[in-house]
Amino acid sequence: MNSHHDHKGHKGKGENELAKIILDCAFLAHSKLGPGLLESVYEVVLAHELRKSGLSVERQKPMPIINVGFASMKPFAPIWLLKEK
């Protein structure tokens, strides 16, 4: 499997293409809002722009931390979890 072209859940978009979509949406969100707002404001607008671009976005979804021989009882909440629609 070629990791740059065959992502399950990404409908064939490679890592570079996904990164470009994310960066373009971030730039657009910041351009619309300008500097100086709370991070949570940018998060909401960025999520909206990402959804408009065709990505499925889940904000701050708790996920367990699992490692070989180790599992955290306290979930990790990443800021973004993205999937292509």
C-alpha cells in the first residue's frame, strides 16, 4: 500500500493533498477573523471551513492512550480528528 495515495477513509487523497486542504482552511479562517481572538473561536471557524472542504471533523473527541503494555485510564482529547466525507 502506498501511504501517499491509498488512505482508508480519505478516498484516495494523499497526505500532501490533505495537508494543503487543512492549511488553506486555516489560512482562510485566520484571514476572515484576524488576529487576537481566543483559540476556541479559531477552532470553531476552522472546523466549519474544513467541513465545507469535504472533511468530516470531530472537535476534541476523547481517545484512549494505548501503548504496548500500557493503557491510560484518562483519555487524550486531540484538538482535531479529520476524515474525508
